[in-house]
Amino acid sequence: MLKRSFDIFFSFFGLILLSPLFLIIAVLVKAESKGPVIYRQTRVGKNDLDFEVLKFRSMRPGSESKGLLTVGGKDSRITKTGYFIRKYKLDELPQLINVLKGEMSIVGPRPEVRKYVLLYDENQKQVLNVKPGITDIASIKYKNENELLESSDNPEEFYIKEIMPNKIKMNLDYLSDRSFFRDIKVILNTLKAVFT
């Protein structure tokens, strides 16, 4: 109950306070390339149910057909504005709407696409028992995930066999010891990771 109250408060006032920034990003995204300002992607949420996660569009339209993973810092599908908003995680801000709607939480395991969730074993599926989050401990550790994938000979295999299992393990550890104050710490560490 405390977590949901915090999510509602944080997302509601966050959307109000950040509305000028939302407007600026929307104008930049729209001015640089054709297509919608908001990108919707189907992810897997609590209880293994699909929902549409919202992001500011950082890629050119149709980019998803060329692969789900973003590899390296020079992916040709990403726009100039996209590079900037991705660097500072500004593309994730529309997910405050997902939080307000009750589909996500501020802190929780990052939602994955169905393609990779189908690879989870029974133990790993426990991360689907809670609402996914805008940020989590794994996001902080793997803030340079794109660069790690770029250095691999087979990025998708490396993601499936190395990165994804480690992320899930970190989230399972988090779920075993969740608390309001730990969530606050995750938020603060996320901000620190983004701006340092």
C-alpha cells in the first residue's frame, strides 16, 4: 500500500513538474524525423501479462524490425535527439504514465519483451510476480549495456546467456529484501549513475 501511494504521488507530481521538459523533447523528436513522439512497445508485466510501455521515440520509424537490442553507442537507427535523451534516460520519462495507470512502479524489475521472457526458467519467472519498474538495481549496474553488447561477437547470445541471467538474479535478490527505504536508495543511485 505504501509503495503504490508513493508511486501515485511521485508519478503525478513528476508529470506536472516535468511537463515543460516533455514539451521540449516532443518538439525535438518531431522536428528531427517523421513518426510519433511516443514509442509504444509491448512488454511483459506483472502476472505475465502484456502491456504497452511508453517511451519518447529515439529511433527512426521501423527500426524495431532490424532487431530488438540496441548495440553500441553508434547504432545508425538512433536519431541525434535520440542519442541525447537515451544518454540521460529522458526517453524513459513517459513511463511515469505507466506508473500512474498502475502498470508499472517507480522501482522494480525492468520489463522485458516476450521473446526473452519465453526463455525464463521457473525460478526466473518470479520477477513477474511484481510490477515492473522504471529503474532497478540491474539498470544501474548495466548502464553501459549497449557498449558491452557492441564488444561481443554475438550480441544476442551474449545478452541471453550472460546479461539477462545476471539482471534477473539481481532482481530476485532485490525481491527477497524489498523495502521503501531500499527503493529510495535505488532511485538516488539511478540519478547518480545517469549524471556521473
